[in-house]
Amino acid sequence: MRSVRTARRRPDADEEHLVRLVAKGDRAAFEELYRRTSPWMAVRLRRRCADEQIVAEVMQETYLAVWRAAGAFAGAAVGGSAVGWLWTIAARRLVDAFRRRAHHAEPPPEAAPRPTAPAAEEEALAATVGGDVGDALRCLAPELRQVLQAMVLDGLSVRETAALLGLPEGTVKTRARRARTAMRRALT
């Protein structure tokens, strides 16, 4: 009961502290962590997936993983943040959900390939960023566009982008620099 009172007495506790309490089995801390982080997590997942069922599954799997693995959270000791850790879990669960869905939705071999339509993410990107900037962005290599989208459009830090894409931070910085250089060339 002590840990429940701790979470209630510390409404100003940061997310890292809440994760530490969750690791000790504190349900009130888990509820507070969910209350604080689930709205932005759902928004970020919906930016990448329009299927509400997949978003709901990923949210559930993410918070179940948080409950089970909170003790493994290293936090500031390794330069991470609780929010970044949560997003990394969610992003990986989303990729897993896409893979499961793709595996179960294999088209029959007799289905002839149709002209490729732009991906939903590309259409959203075109609607968000139009004109010459949008054209230059669409001409970038996919790995450069991913980094630029995560850092500029999603507002992620280098560390969060690295965690999301499963890349070293140095690679993210290099790709971001290359993407900006390519964008400057394309826009001059």
C-alpha cells in the first residue's frame, strides 16, 4: 500500500520516476503514467497508421510490455528518457503489427500487380508539405526521408529518432545532414 500512497502524494513525479514505481508493482503509478502518455502515444501511432484496430492493439501491447518490463528501464543512466523508452516500445509493436498483418494478407499469386499508388504516408506528407519542398522531399532516398520526417515533422530528437528507427545516433545525424544538403540542392 505504501507505493500507491507514494504515487498519489507525488502527482508532480516525472515519467521516469513513475516507471521506477511501476517496476515495483505500483498500479497507481502505472495508471498515472498511462494517463499522461497514452494521448500523445495514440496521436503519434495514428500518424503512422490509419487503422484504429491496429492502433488499439499496439497501445495495449505497449502498456502491457511497460508493466512487464519496467524493471529493465535504464533511464537517465544511459542517456534515455521514459518517454523515449515508451515510444520505442510502441514503434516496435507497430512494426510487428504491420508485419503480422502483411503476413496474413498475402495476395493470391494470380493477382496481377497494379500500378503502384503512393503510400498513405507519402500522401499525408504531400498534403502537409507541398510545392517545391514537397517535391524535393519525395525525391530523397527513403532512409533520408525517414530521418527527416521523424526529426522535422514529428519533432523527435536525435536520440528518439535513433530509437524509433533502430539506428545509431551517429547514423541519424549523418542522414539528417545528408538529407538537409540534398534538400538545399534541390531547392536552389
